[in-house]
Amino acid sequence: MERFLDKLYLSHTIKSILPSQKLVEDYLESLLAILFPSYSNKVFSSKEKLVLELNKNQKDLSILLLHLESEMDKKAEEISALFYDQLAEVYELLLKDAKAIDDGDPAASSLVEVIRTYPGFYAIIIYRIAHLLHELGVPFIPRIFTELAHGKTGIDIHPGAKIGKSFFIDHGTGVVIGETTIIGNNVKLYQGVTLGALSVAKGMALTKRHPTIEDDVVIYAGATILGGQTIIGANSIIGGNVWLTKSVQANSSVYHQPELRIKQPKTL
């Protein structure tokens, strides 16, 4: 017990470089409320008040990043400023994502419904925020963000993945998108899709391990596509439960062929 307490105490004497979970969640909730009012009951009565809230939100991000400043090439305030300089581009991408879902899902009655209630869209919001921070060289926090979305939605998108515009995740539970995945424009995924690696060897960490999905591809539920050299060509359809480790040329349709067996009646 004494050795255990010594080790435990030692862990408390080392200052953590990570912000608390509450600090992370509070920041995200505040940013979501600014981008999409339906996530909050807060409505700004003037543009000036909105600007003040946005400035406060930028300072909150700087505070988060201060925990990691020794791990980054730039100062926390500089990265925070760069993030907010590009936030308008992220917002436009998110509006395109929401429209793709509203246009492509007969069950969607409005953009407001998509934005507030669709788990796929929530996961995409958090991914796009996390991806921008990842591209700016921020460690740890982008992954914390996407793991929050993973816990809420069952959708696991690594912040390092590259995803084009008008992205649509329908239903979404069990979707996995690996770190080096590249996804083009107007791609639609259903639940249980895995875009993963053929090998999990640590030595492959810096190589492209996950597939490339070109424009206008639809991948149905339960499909698994693996490998960094695997390319799904544009305008292709990948059917449910398909397992792919090789490339598919453009305009292809790939389906799983189930085996059908008729049970014979029992004899007395």
C-alpha cells in the first residue's frame, strides 16, 4: 500500500498538461451556441453582443491552449487567433453538410431539425472544429473533442481525417473513420461503416493506413473498407456488409452476396 501511495502522490506532483473535462465541455457548448442558436436558449439581441461573446469564446480557447503551450510551435493566443480567422470557412462547410443531410434524408423536415437532433451532424460539427485545431498543430485537445462526440453519438472520427464538403452520415451509430482517411465531396455513409487500417503496427504510424473515398460515393450499413492504398472511385455504391481491401474503379457498384439456405422440416 505504501508503494502504491508513493506512486499515486508522484502523479499528483507532476502538473498535468491537459485541461479539465469541464473546461473542454464548457468551451464546446459555448462555441456551439454561437454557431447554432438551437443548441442553446441564448439569443443575442444585437450584433455587438454576439461579437462580445465570440471574443470571450476566443479567450476561452486561448486558456485551453495555455495548458499545452509547451507542446506547440506557436503561442496559445496566436493559434486561437488563427482558429477564429478560419472559423467562417468551417461554418460554411457545416451549412453545406446540414443541407446535404436535409436534401438527402426523406425523414428530415428542416435544417433546424438536422442541426439540433441528428447525431451524424453533431459528430461532423465536432470533427470540423477538431480538424482545424489538428491542422494548426494543437495536440490532445482535438482528440478530446472528437471523443466527446464519440461518446454521445457512437461515431468515431479521428481529427486527422480529411473530409470534403457536403458530408452526410445517416443514423451513424458505429461509424469509424481512421486518422489518414481521405473523403471527397458529397459522400454519404450509413451506420456501422468502418474506414480503417489493414495493420495496426506502431511502426506504420506515419504512413497512410486508411482508405480514400472519392466524390459522390455512397457506402451502406455495415461496410468495412480497409487499407491506405484502397481507393473507392467516384460515383460508386458500396453495399451493406461489404468487406473491401482492394480499390474499386469509378462508377462501380459492389454488393455482398448472402448465402441462402432453406431449413428442412423436421421429420417425426
